[in-house]
Amino acid sequence: MKVIFSHNLPFSLAHGGMQTLIESLMRELPLLGIEVEPERWWDPNQTCDIMHFVQRPHPGNVRLAKQKGRKTVMSESFDVVASESKYRLFMRTCATRAARALIPSFDKRLSFYCELDAIVYNVPHEWDAVRQIYHLPSEKGFVVPIGLEPAAIEALAAAQSECNYLVSVGTICPRKNSVLLATCAKKAGVPVLFVGKPFSEDDPYYQQFLALVDDKYVQFVGYVPEAKKHEILRGARGFALLSEGESGCFAVYEAAAAGLPLFLSELPWAAKAYPPSERLHLVPIRTVSGIVDRLRKFYATAHRGQTMTFPVRTQADAAKMYINLYEKLMSR
């Protein structure tokens, strides 16, 4: 069996979870006997059994792949939309159905959802939202949770002395609410160490974040190698992320593997995506004052646990679930 991975956003323009997903699958699947290649758009002779699109492809690409006799799979992140309120999701559903009924070109752009053989999400509530909005059959969607490398899980579980800071790992961008967390950290007098980088150092949002860095309550180390990131996570008292939306989030899984208590925004991406845990703390992000009070209380009692915050799978486990899906499609 041969799988081609197709992704329309170059990694050089934007890093993130989808890059990590593609890299992990292209590493793990060959170890399990599956031939994989990235899409070579310039090569008319490239063939495969399955086209695996990561994020929405051009609708015509799905139709052309089907005409070639290839099975089609799409892994999609529906993070922010799936974390909207029930009312907003209902209004989005009504607006989408009305637009599809009244505007043929709009319907044509979205009809590829029905043409795909399978659609994959990292967490169940995203598939629930997509199925509702686009009125898709339940058998079309699959959920494959995020996994980490066994070496990373082992490294994150290693013993280390505790330091006095919370850690936040992620891209410095509006979706992650980096400025909001930094502002609350300063007001609460709670040290938060940020790990990550922006999409562009010229981004005004990134400059706004840098203005808050004081090396006391708002600490920033930028992008660091994996070993250093694991060391920072092991040394933290807890993990904080006030994101507007995530698709599972590799950083949260890393923090859970390290045994850290989690301080996350009270939105479906955090409230519905992870197994129950006494060390999972959800906070409304409507007001700064409310976050400040909760953050201060969280830090006062936060300490790394001796076991995972919740169970974390390996990337090999995720790859096996994809193989089961591929084999199911090929048997049809």
C-alpha cells in the first residue's frame, strides 16, 4: 500500500501541529510496512493507492484523485470553530445550509466533504461540529488521537527538581492568546515561562507580547531544541494555555506526559478533548480579573505529579489507527 501526503501550506511559511502530524506519520508508517511519499506536484508519473490530504485541499484535487481510482482521506483541524458556543454553531449551521441552497458555487466548494472517502479529526467534538455544520453521515468521520514519540514520553517522565514557574508552550499568536496570558501573569504576580516562536518576528502581535516580557513574571526563551523543552517542562510547577482553539494540542499532551497540572481555557477544545483528571483546571477567559484570580490560586497549589496527568498514546499507536482506516478503505 502506498500513501501520498498532500498539504497546501509550506512548512517554511507556518509551523505547527499539522507539520508535527505529517512528520510523525511519514516516520511511523514506513516502520509498519506502508510506503509513503510527499506529493510531488511536478511529477506526472507519481502514483499511489491513497491520497491523504492534510487540511482542506482544492475541491478539484479530490475529484481528480477519485477519477484516478485513488482512495481519499483528509485530516483536518477544526479547532476554533468547534470551540464556539452552541448558539454560534447553530447559527453557522443555518447560514451554511442556506448559502449552499442559494449559491451553487458555494455548494460546489464544500461538496468535496461528501466526496472524500474518510475525514479524520484528532478529537471527537471537532467531528461532531463538522457533521452538524455540513450535514455529513456519521460513517464518514474518524477520530485518531494525537500521540508522542516513546523517547519523548520517557524523557518527560524523568525525575527533575522543581522550579518556581509555570510553562506555556506554543506559537506566539492571537489564537494562543499569548498576550492575554502574559498580561494575567504580570497582574497575578505568577511567573510564566513561554516557549515558542511567532510566525514572523515582524508580526505586531509578537511585538506586543515582547513588550510584556520582564524576565520575572513573563519569561521568554523562544524556540528551543526538544531536549531543552523537555527539561523546561519537567522543571515546571504546571502548564498554562488560554488558547481560543486547539486540535488536541501536542504541547498539552507533552505537559500531561510530564505529569503537570494543566491550566486551560474553559472551551470545548480543552473541556471535551482530554480524559477527566483532577489536575485539569479550566478557566473562563472572558475577563482578565477572573483569569488573574484563578491563575494565582492555581500556582499556589500547582506541583508536578509522579504519574501522567492523563494517559498519552504513542505516535506508533496513532499510525496503527491510520493503517486500520487505510485498510478499511482499500477493502471497499
